[in-house]
Amino acid sequence: MLQGLADVDRRIVGTKQLLRALDEGRIARAFVAADADLLLTKRVVDRCFDMNIPCVKVESMEKLGRACGIDVKAATAGLLK
């Protein structure tokens, strides 16, 4: 499910960048950490729902960050088209 997130050229990490990429229509699939702050993730989930883009809930911010190949936790990430 998290395949492709380690590829630097095909991913977006972070809520601001992900929301911007969603608005530009560049995201194929979004990922949201279940333990992230709801104020951060709700905007992403709502935008994905409105745009009919799959939004996958990941168990933790730590796992999402690790899947992205970064050393810090991540609340949201996305795969580019």
C-alpha cells in the first residue's frame, strides 16, 4: 500500500505541499496518519473526498515518515500522478 513513497520524484510529504498539489491536480493517492492532529488531516481528507482521490489511513506518523524515507514523522503524504 505504501509502495512508491520512498521514491523522491513521485511523492509529496507534508500537509501544505500536499494541499497545494491536490489543488493543482497532481496527486494520484493521498496518505494520512491516524495519530496525526485532526486539524491537519481533515483538510486533506475532505479535499480528497471532494476530488474523488483515494485517501489511505496509515497506522502512525512514524510509519508514514519511514515509508517516505525520511527521519522524522509525517502527518500526510501523497503519490504524484
